[in-house]
Amino acid sequence: MKLIGHKDKDDPPHWAIAMLNVLSIILKRQEKIMTDMENLKAQVAVNTTVIGSARDLLNGIAARITAAGTDGAALGQLTADLTTQDEALAAAVAANTPAAITPNVAPLAVLQPNITPVVSGPFSP
């Protein structure tokens, strides 16, 4: 890599290498964040569907009980239907609930390579 104004045209300055390393770290983290965001969007869509189904189930219970009245066979069928729907809802909640949520982001110190900045100019130590 050749840089204009650099005394040794074959080797890039240390600060340029450091900047490239930092840029590489930033780009890798951005890719990870975008993947995590897509996964989160998909999970929200699944949860929205499950919540909508649960809401519909709960909203329909009162109407079904009223419609069954005092008919023993209709109440028995309603009980069986509700049991089946409860089991399906419980299975959906269990299937879509992670055991533990742990962020998958490493601290910057872990990803940052050992770089010694080279500073020259009026502010150098």
C-alpha cells in the first residue's frame, strides 16, 4: 500500500494499520448486530401470532359458554375443546421461550488487537 507523503512508500504507517484493524472489528460487529436484528424480528413475528391466538381463544370463551347454555353435551364438548387449545397454547409458549437469554456481544477489550498507537507531531509524548 502506498500513501502520499509517507517516507517509506512500501510500508503503511502504524496508524493506518491500527485504523484498518478497528474498522474490521466494527464491520464484524455490525454484521453480528444485523443478524441478531433479523432473528429478533422473526421471533417477534412468531410471538405476535401466538399472542393473537391466545387473545382469540380467551375472547371466544365467554361466547361459547353462553352458546352452550345448560346443555351437558355442549358443555362437555366445550371443556374438551378448551383443554385441547390450552395444551396447544402451553406447547407453543414452551417451544418459543428460551431457557436463558444471554447477549452474544464480546467486550471491546476482547476483540481489540494489541495495537500501540504511533503519534508524532506537536502533541506527542
